[in-house]
Amino acid sequence: MDDVGTYRRKHHWVLGLLACVAAALMLWGIFHKKEKKPGPPPAIPVTAVRAQSRDLPISIAALGAAQAWTSDTIFAQVSGKLLRVNFTEGGEVHAGQVLAEVDPAPYRAALDQALGTLHRDQANLAGAERDLARYQHLLLTNAVPRQTVEDEQAAVGQDRGTVQVDRGAVAAARINLGWTRIVSPVSGRAGVRLVDPGNLVSSGGSTASTPSTAAATSSASASGSGGSGIVVINQIEPIAVTFTVPEGQFEHLSQLSDGFRRPVAVTAYSQESGEQLDIGVVAIADNKVDPATGSIELKARFANDRRRLWPGQFINVKLASQTLPHATVIPSAAVNRGPHGSYVFVVGADGKAAMRPITIAGSEATLTAVASGVRPGEVVVTDGQSILKVGSPVRIVRQPAVQASS
């Protein structure tokens, strides 16, 4: 029995010792656990593209407005009743075409009266000249006093002046009679008729004695007592497009064109579809800089033989400025702006992003030419750079090619 008890006590003592050792090992493992080293940060997915070396044409874009190359509002030059109009609204007219006619009867009568006065005074002049010739012959024999001859000479001079006045009156009457036929000074397209036949017209405009159309009534009332014209003729072949460019770009255009002595090509595009409408040249540069905007107005001339441009139409214009040869070209989406200027993120051979300050030489559409900071063949980030930092690992998910500008 003593041997059994002794064995049991030893067994319990060994178990207790083992339990203490296990507890000690557990505590040591808890308090002496090694900290795990943090793993590398995850790569940031980005879109990137390789910079290329190519010739990049640079152009100047502006908003333009088309207007008639010549726009004439046709007024009557004499007063009277409008008898008829000889054009089709919205139709083509040519220079010298009779557009309308004013009642010529009063002016024909005035011409007849002026001619009658002229003939009467010419007869009086002829009689006075014959009397003068007789008095001069009688003076040689002292049959009449010299005073009589001198008085007759004065009468002849007065009659000659009267005849000259009469001739002027006849000429004016003929001009007024001719003005009763109103002709177009230019070839172009007629607009909406502003006054109907039967209305009274004058050099100051027309007055609708009996309003017959809404257009005539509104036009006459809008212009007050002066009335309105008869029609507006717009020359649209060629047509003009006016636009403004900043002062700095104007200086560059002036240098390229030798002070606009050489033509500068201008292309017009539709604002709605972006379709090319026509190609023209800069015809006129304004003679001053607008101090409020720092810009200069230019006028371009377009042949418009396809009638794609219309007066009053807003369009986009683009002027060919220059071509940058062998430029380092990247997408404009890769360019970021910061407090210290423009910069891009470049993906190095180690797959990490590096920030590079750049100098921009010019841009066209979606492309930018870089003068310094990026070399051809280097990979620049075009999308996802907003969350990048210097040294960030990146994962390129798409690497499109640099597209040519349109």
C-alpha cells in the first residue's frame, strides 16, 4: 500500500510540473509573439500610354458668326405710292435688277414742267441775245446810248443764269423719275418683303397706309415715324465670318502671314455636328485691340458655293497656326496642373510612379506637345493619376496608342 501511495504522489507531482511548464510556455508565447512585417502596398490600376515623337500641327480655335459679305437695306429715294415689287421673297436677285416701282406720274409731270420752263427761258435768252446784237450795231453809229447796251448785256447774263438753273431742274427731275424704279445695288438673296404695294414710301422709309401683312406693320411701327425699308439684300456668295483671337495668338498669326499679306487658311465647322462646312481665308484684321477683352476681331472670307453658311449662324472656326516638327507628343489627359506648373506621372521600369514637371510647347485637340520633362518612349499615366503619389506601385490595365489629332 505504501508503495502504491508513493507512486501516486510522484505521478501527481509530475503532472503538476508538466502543467506548469505548459502554462509557462503558453505565457511566453503570448508575450513574446513576433510582430509580422507589413507587406508591400497593393499596386494601383492605371491607364497609361507611351510618349511618341511626331510632327504636330497646331491650330487656333474660336467661335465665329457668319454675316453677309454685303448687306443692303433697300429704301425708296423718292416719296410716293409703291406700285409693285418685282422680286420673290427669299429668291436670288442680281445687281441692276428692278426690285420695286414707285408711282412715276408726279415725277413725270415735274419733268415736263421743268422742260417747259427751260424752253421758255431759252427763248427769252435767244431774244435778249438778238436785242444785244442790234444795240451793239447801233452803238457803232452812236444811235443808242452806251448805257442801253450795258443794260442789255446784263439782261442776257441774267437769262443765261436762268437757263442754267432750268437745266439743273430738268436734270433733277430726270433723276427723280429714274429713282421711281428701285434697283438692286448688289447680287444676293432677297429677304422677307418689309412693305407691300399700295403703301406710301419715302427716302426715310415706308409707311403702311393700309397694313396688309404683319411684317409690314411691325416693321413700320418698329422704326417709328421714319418707317422701314422695302427689303434687305444679303450677299452670301461670298460670305463673311467674324471672330476674335487673343492678342498673343494674333501676333503669332501676323508673323506667320507677314502682316496678313499672305493668306491664312480658316476652316468652318458646324457647332451641332462638328462637320466641316467650308474653307476660307482671313480677309480683314481689325485695326485695334479691344481693351476690355484683350482680343482682336478678324473677318474671314468663304466662297460658300455650297451654301453651307448662312448670315447669323454661329460656327466654330479653326486657323492653321504652325507645325511642331519631331515633337514629343502625349495625350492631353496625362497633363496635370499644380501650384508649380504642369506635371505628369511617369511609370518607371520598376513599376512605380514618378512625378515629372513638364514644359508644354503647344496642344491640338486631345494631344499635347511637351518641350521638356518627358522623352519619347516613356510611359505616362492618362487615367488614375488622381490617387497616385511619388513611388506608388502601379498596374497598367490599358495602354492605348497615342491617337492623331482630328
